[in-house]
Amino acid sequence: MKVLSDSRRLFHWFMATGSAVGTTILLVWSGANATTAGMVFLVLVVWSAAQAGIWHSLYVAILCAVSFDYFFLVPLHTFRIAGIQQWVAMILFVASCVVAGRLAERARRQALSAERRREDVERLYTLSQEMMAYEDAAGLVRELPRMIHRIFALEGVVLYVRDQEEFYSSTSDLPMSIQASLSAMTEAQNPTLTVPGEITAMTLMLGLRPVGALGWRPAILSHKVATAVSAQVAIALTRALAIEATARLEASREGERLRSALIDSLTHELRTPLTSIRAAATTLMQGEGLDDAVRLDLASIVDEEASRLDALIGEAVEMAEIDANVVQVRAEPHHIRTLLDQAVENSQAALANHRVVIAIEEPDDPAWFDPHLLGRVFRHLLENAARYSSPGSRIALRSRRVGDRLEFSVEDDGSGIDAVDLPLIFEKFYRGKKGTASRKGTGMGLAIARAILHAHGGGIEVSSTLGYGTTFRFWVPRVEKEPTGAK
């Protein structure tokens, strides 16, 4: 970089010399008089001051003064000035060059200053826009140093967050001495800190409270720009911390709400089969006046309600696994036909009074997915379809390959889902009008199915028409060769 700067500086001096010599040759060749030559030389000096600065203009002025004396003032071709008129002309020429050069230099510096201010305003505006566009508050704090590094073309930026006692840097080489300096200046509320050769830093203040420190190198930011950047970062940092605290509070409240809802739902749903089991068992234990048919009915009630109780506990366990994020996808090569046949077989008790149709797009080549997770999804959807459709009605399972997806659908000819319920049926514990009226289901099955599919990288949607049935469509990524890292 230094060699390049020296070469550029040498080139500027060479161009200054060349412009003075070339202008002199042109004036001599054209036969210009002293007045014309003086005006041309003056313009050249002003141009040099405007383009390269005062020192180049003074150098060009000296060259032009020598040329003006040698070629255009009597006696010609000598450096001797004869007569008061020539002395006045030379003095006025030199004075005009100096004054015009200084004015041009001042105008050049003002123009450069205005240009720098414009660039600073644009960079500050870009920084504010990028910070506002960032939706992830925690991610914004991590990215702020790299953002400032890139926008202001710095070598390195480091951010210290006081509340978290964390350092975020745009580079990996962050000396411990810098960390200690930023932490100390924040605690002492020192406004600025400069460590020669290492970093320039400024405390981030929100009102009278320090929230951190921002350091950068090299020290090319003006005090005004550094103050503006620090103010923006302090506001963004405070906002991010507030959002994070609010998110934790909301997550805590949501967790409490879900736990309360789960307890209320399970308490209500568990009492129903337990009450039936207890009543049937009590009647059987008394045993007076009961014939074999009545005893068989009571035993059937116990068996049926025990199965219902087992299903409720199973769904509660599944929901707990999902909330704890312990669902893992273990993909293996599998045929779609085998998956659907196993799903129907596992739900045979619920589908005993329905006509099941399976349609698979050929060829049924093996694909990589987790059959156990998808089997759980099919179990919830098939039991849901059987629960809300009349005995003897059709339930269809379909599969096809579409682009990068394996798509499945479960269709029934039931009574359909009310349009008011459609946007909410995948929410936990939501059962809709019909589910609440018939006291069927716990409201967890569809939420579990959606969570499993999301863990598998897929999704689910539903369409329904009252009186004509419901179709659940879901998909997972289409993988037809062993995924990287699969075991």
C-alpha cells in the first residue's frame, strides 16, 4: 500500500512538471505575448491547486514564473528582469498565482469535506437501514461488528455488551488486552479510549447508563461519525436486549400456559375413562344379579376405556417429546407401499368399519425417510379420519413424487371441517366445534403430526368441504440416495 502511494505521489509531481513544460512549449510555438502567457499560466496554477493541492500548485507556479520570465519578459531568453514594468508584471503574476492557488485549494478542501460528509451520511443511513431490516435481535448483535466493518471499510471492529459480558468481533484475532480495555472503560464510563496501534473505542451510552463499548481500527472515523455510529449501535443494542428479555418472558408465559392447558386437558380427558372403568369394575365386584351378557358388556367397557386411557397417555408422552425437542429423524431406504400398508395395519382397530383405498404413483422406488415418524403421522391422521367419518365410508391413502418432495394424502368422506376451525386445527388442544360436542379426541393428534413433519423437514396442509369430506396433504423431502451422514 505504501509503495502504491509513493508511486502515485511521484506520478502527480511528474504530471505537474509535464503540464508546466508542455504549456510553455505550446505558448512559445504559438507566439503568444506576455499578457496571454500570464493568463494561461495563472489558469494552470489554479487548475493544479484544485486537482492536487497547494504544494503542487506552488511548484507549478514556480515553474510557470521561470518560464514567464525566460520566454515572455524583456530581455527574452534570460533570467534578468529589466525595467520597473517587467518587475511589476512578475510580482503581480506571482501574487496572482499564490492567491488564486490558495483560493482553489480552499475550494478543493471544502469540496472534499462535503464529499466526505455525504459519504458519511450515506454510510450511516445504510447502517441504520440494515439494522432495522434485521429481524433476529440476537443475530443483529452478533453481526453488528461485521456490518460496521464492511460499511465503513475498517480493518476490524469489536463490540462489548455489558449486560451479557460478551465480546463480538469482525475478526478472529482479538487480543485480551483490548477486551480488558473495553470492559474497563465501560465500567469507568470513559467516553473515549485510544490504544496506539491497536484500537480506538467509544463507550455506548443510553442516557446516563453505559450499555457497552465499540472499538475499531484504524482511527479513520471522525468524532462526529464515531459519535453517530455509537449512538445508533447503543439504541440497537438496547432494543435487541429488550426484545430478547421480552422473548424469554413470553416463552416462559407460553410454557406456563401450555403446561396449564396440558394439565387441564389431561385431567378432564383422563377422568372420563377412569370414571367408566371404576364404575364398571365396581359393578363387577358387587356381582349381584348380573348375567353373562351384562358381565361381558362391563368387561368390554373396561377394555375400551383402558385402551382410550393408554392412547391419551401416549399422546401426552409424544407431546412432551416434541416440546423437549428430542424428536430425531433416522432416515432409511423404504418403499412407499410398505409404509402405507404398515400404517393401515397399525390402525386396523380404528379402520375396522371403513373401506381403505391405497393409491401409489409408480414406480415405487425406495426413498430415504424415517418410517417410524411417518407411521406416527399416518396413525394420527387415520384415527382422526375414522373418528369423524361414518362407518362403511371410504378412507383413501395416496402417494406421489413431485419435484423434490414425497407427497402423501389422507382423504375421507366424512362430514368435513367448519371453515372457522380450519386455521386452528393444528394448534395444541384445539378440537373444534364437532370434537368438543362429541367429546372425541384430545386436540393433540394434529399438533403432534405437524411437529413431526417439521422435524422431518416437511409440512402439512388441509382442505375440507362440509358434507363432502376432508383431505390432509403432507410432504417430506424427496431423497432417493443415501443422505450424507446417514447411518
